Amino acid sequence: NGDGNEEDGEMKDAPQNGNTAITTSTSPVAPTARAPPSTNDSPSSLFRKSSLVSHHVAIKTRNIENAIDFYSLLGFRVESKFITGPARAAWLIHGSKESDTENYTEGSNTRIELLEVPNHMLNEPEGMKRRAMDLNARPELLGLNHFALDVTSCISSHDEDDESYQSASSCSLYNLQEWMEDLNASSMRKFGKSLRVAVKPTKRIIGRDVYEMAFLYDADGALVELLNWSGRLEQDVGDGWIPWDGKGFVV
């Protein structure tokens, strides 16, 4: 159901049995033997000066302080706090304070709006915490499913001081899986809570571009996709779509 329970949400307490929420898996082989990609070449860099930009994604939470802690792990900080109706709310922004003014007009800052649902509206039965519906387990549902964060520059910058960075295969030495493990370790150090993975890292080809992608549950169980651009293929790849029959959008 849509209420969920204690197990559905994320930033959960560290497991007592020694198991961790993130398990190591072998990273798929890079698409071609080439130097690590420059983030300037990634597809996302082509859209940063668009006249129409996405301002923010809004997420409801049962505990706004807990949600702020979760997103701080991904580099977000509070830009503004305010009240909307009966709810406490905040805009979180990614990046340093010094970059706010110069980047605002380009739309390159990523924002998240957090909306805290008041306790009297949550109406939680004793011993239960409401969570977002697990959309990963409900593929038949329509509408907004998740939002995605491009973490390519986070991963590539980690390797810049590494002597192996110039190696043609270095993209496989520090990848999305390992970055997520480091993120989990940071969460354990700061908050004593482990992250929960909805979908483990896998490789996907979209157009000519090759990505590592994975999904996390946030502090309330909402889906957050992580994307790491791995390179670009030289050949075209078919999209696999059935040709349009000309009958319009509704089948």
C-alpha cells in the first residue's frame, strides 16, 4: 500500500547482523579502451545554457531535518527555509555559496524542495513510520517516478590525483559502485545510518552514450537515480522502438 513501513524508507539504522545495505559487485567492462571522459563532453553539459531550465524537484518528507541530512551526503545544502501552508519547507541547492550568483542564470544549479508533512496529517499509527510508496516495486503505476542526478564529475574528480587516472582503463578502477560504497561509509560516519539501494549499478547504452546507473531510496523512500557517464560509442545503436503507426499519442 502507499503507507509503507519502517523497512520502506531510507537512511536506516546500521544493520546489527554485520551485513551492509550496499554490496560490492563487479563493474561491467567499459565500452571502449579510452582515456577517462571529460565531463565537458558529457551530454548533460550541452543543456546548461538552455533558455528553459528545471528549477527544482519537490519531495514530501515526514522529517525535514532527516531529509536534509540525507541530501547533504550528495552535496546539497540549505539555500532557503520557509513555511508553505502548515508545512515547514526548504530549498536545497547543490554547490558552494560562491557559485550561486554566477550559475543561477545558466540554470546549472540543481535544487530540491523539501516539504515536511505535519504530524497531524501523517496520522501515523503507534510504532509505524509512513514512507513513500515503493515505485520500484510498482512498475504499473503512471506519473512521476523518480529524479536523476548526474554524478559523473563527482566520480571523475575523485580520481584526478590518482596516478592511474591517465590509464585508458581507469574508469573501471573507481566506478559508480565504489563511489556509492564511499557514500555509504560517509553516511555511517556522520549519521550512523546506512543507505539502501533500490537498483544496483548497471551499464546502459542510450543513443551512443554509455552510462552506469543505479537507484537509491532517499530518507522517505523516494527513488533517486544516479548516473555516471562512461563514454561514447563510435557506432549508432538502434533504439529498439516499434515504428510509430501514425494514430496519435493514445493507443
